[in-house]
Amino acid sequence: MSQGPRSGLAAVSSALLAMSRHLEVRDVLKTIVASARDLLDAQYAALGVPDDHGGFAQFVVDGVSEEQWRAIGPLPRQHGILAAMLREAKAERLADVRKDPRFEGWPGAHPDLADFLGLPIKDGEEVIGALFLANKRCAKPEGSCGFTEDDEELLSILAQHAAIALTNARLYERSRELTIAEERSRLAHELHDAVSQKLFSLRLTAQAAAALVDRDPARAKGELHQVASLAAEAADELRAAVVELRPAALDEDGLIATLRTQIQVLDRAHTARVTFTGNGFRALPAAQEEALLRVAQEALHNALRHSGADRVDVSIGRHGCGAVLRVADDGAGFDPTAVRRAGRHLGLVSMRDRASGVGGTLTVESAPGKGTVIEMEVPGG
């Protein structure tokens, strides 16, 4: 069995425990890759989860710096050796990957790989990933030792447990999504049952007051008092629902920490580079902080899902007594005037409503092919 910085059963056990400890898919992938590279003493390790369009939904590397990874460019496609592992579902152990007839080259900034060991990660008969290592280290002065049969056997054990860990993580995330959907459905029912009934009563009472105002002003006045009471009750119901919908992290961690955490997750989950900068921000009233968070989330959703951006930069900083939020992307852009004329793009309408609802303003700068910049400014309180 291959010897690395750590060796033997204890090292294998440690790697397997590390994989089972995480529940987020991205964290599981990173742990698998780091464990494989460490155990087999390789210079580089990577794991790709294929999508249905000839590419990879996720691709995690270990041994490459963030600067190198950005310089390499877009995620690889399913071609060459990677495609063979996914298609044929068998191990690939090569003395020099560059000499294999299936080798199709790599981008200029890509590190130079020589000896190669790769295995598919399988859930039953389904291939759910491709795990590979390159450039095995050794003490020999002439360079790489090359991967052995023992290395392949060890990586096979790791891949089997990786399949279990990855499947469990996917089930956990799906379960969490269903829980969130159920909670939203519950709140929607509560809003409908409580608030809509109040509003219906409010409408009937207002109609009665209108009918009585000429022939029985005293009764009409009583009905109007009832209108005011029902309106206050409806407002209380809505306020209670909004408090329940308010993100818990916002109360516990504050706006800056909440945004930073969410953006770090988005950066890991998408191929686009997503960055965050917070400068001189000070705490604002709860309603304003929640509005800033919601606008940032909506702008990020639009940029990552619809613009095709390679980079999205989010910043928030102090502006007088208030704050200014800026979300800029280098995506496809659009014509804001055409969107307004057509009455589309409800996301922009929602963001403007949130901004104006807390006394703020929202500006949108965009043009086809020029990316988009969304800024929200709030005056503070």
C-alpha cells in the first residue's frame, strides 16, 4: 500500500471519518479530494460531478492555488480520459497521461500532469463522479515514482466510501430543500387563513359604511371604527408573518456576516467568481437591513441564473448615515427601458418596492453586452 505523510489503517480511517462528517455536497467533495491526495501522496487531485450537457455540474481540485484555478479558465468538458472514465466506468492508471491517444491537451495555465490514476465514483450502476490523481511524489531524484496497483486498490476503497458520502450529502440537501418548501407552504396557508379573512371582513364593513353614510351617519361612523379595528388586526397578522420570515442569521450574525456567508456559498456553488466587500458599514434599523439583504439576494439570483456572468462583485459600505449596496456583474446585460416598457422583469419591480419601502432608492445600469450594476441606497434611521 502507498506510503504518504500519514500511512496505514489509521490514515485510511481518518479519511473515511472526515468524509462522513460533512453534510454539504461541496464540503464532501473537497474532503474526498484532499483525503485522496494526502493518502496517495499526489501533487494534484480532482473530482468532477458530471451534468447532462457534456460538462461538469461541480469540479473540485486540490493542489492548485485559487490564482492558478482562475487562470485556467472555465470548467473542463467531458472529454479525453475524463470522458472515458465516466463512459466506461473503469479505472485508468497511466504512466504518462500526455502519451495516451485519448489525451486532448489542456489550457495554457493548466499544471503539467504526467503519471495519472483515476476511478469513477459509482452509486450502484450510476456513475456520479470521476476522481483522479496526478504526479505521485517520491524521494527519488529522477522524479515521479508512478502510481501502483496498491494505490489503485486504496483509491478504489476511497471511491466506494466517497459514493456513500456524496449520496448521503445529496439526500440531506434534498431533505433540507423539502423542509424549506414545506415551511413556505405552511406560512402561505397561515397568511391566507388569517389575513385574507380579515381583509374580506374589512371590505364588507367598508361597503356597509359607504351605504350608510347618507341615511344613517351615526351607524356609518360606527362601521368606520370597525374598519379601523379590522385594519389594525390585519396589520398585526402581517407583521407577525414578516417577523417569522425574517432570516434568523440576520438577527444572530448581522447583515455583513450574513451576506459574506451566503456569497461564499454561492461562490463555491457556481462557476462564476462571486466576491464580497464590506467597508465601514454600521448597523441599521432591522427593516433596512432586511431590505438590503433581500435586494442583494435577488440581484445575485438574476446575475448567476440569467446573465451568464463570469464574475459578480457585491459590496456594501457606509454612505452618510445610511448605506449603499452595489451588485455588479459582467454578464449579458439588458435594456432597462425596454424592460420597463414591456412590463416584465418582476425581480426589478420587487427590488424597487423593497428599496422604497424603507425610504431608499434603487438604480439599475445595464446595456446589452455591457453587464449590469444594481445599487440600492438607504438613508439610515
